[in-house]
Amino acid sequence: MRPPDTAQAMFIEFSRSAHLHVRTFPRPGPPTMVRAVEPQSDNKRESIRIMPQWVEACGTGDVEQEEAIRFDHQGRTFCIFRSPEDDFYCTDGLCTHEKVHLADGLVMDHSIECPKHSGVFDYRTGEAMRMPVCINLKTYAAKVEDDRVFIEI
């Protein structure tokens, strides 16, 4: 068996005999999570879910209206936006077309324009709105507490 690469998800199972078995399954894109399961007395298995968590990203004063800032966390890049209505939004920080940092792009009218090829996304929904981008951005919930912006990842 060949070792898993970044395009495979890994699942770990504990058998009844307490041996550790590692199986890999082909999956597009990078692995998203490791799932551990252990047997129960009636031969059914129960999954352990990895719950999203709220992470402090920045202060409300760090982002001007109709502006974006870059936020890096655990090897991932996010983009935090402040709308004209003072609402905060969060998306993946890299363009889905060429993996360019979106925080360097133009923010206007609830959209972000990629600085490399001028593709446009709606930062509220992640929708790809203008070519060459055709894959939507992933969006994340954002909230404000005590003048601090948190994102749910």
C-alpha cells in the first residue's frame, strides 16, 4: 500500500481486537479531517465529530469599511471584510482561480476583485460573479464581541 498524499482523506478505525487500522480513500483536494471510530458492544460504530470553533481574528478597528484584511490561522488563509453597513464577513483568503491573496484586491459594493486577473466574488455569499473565476469562495460565520471579530472555522 502506498503512503497517503495530500489528495487523500485518512480514516482511522479501532477494531475490536484493539489493533489500529489505517485506510486511505481517494478524495479530491486536501484532507479535511481525521475521523476516529471505535466499536460499540452491539457491533455498531460511532463517529467522533470535529466541531467548528470560534477563533479571534482581529479587532473591529483593524478593518475599515469596504476593506479587507488577511488572517492566517493553522496554515490556512482567510479574508475578513467590513461592509458599508458595518457588518463583518469572512471567506477563504485565496482566489479560487490562481490562489492569489484576495486581501490585496479592490473591495467595493459587497464584492472583492482579485488583484491578479480581476475576477470578482460577492464576499457575503462567496459567489463567483465575474470571469475568470468560476468556483465560489467558501464563507465562514463572523461575529463581533467586545470590539473583537471572531470567525467560525
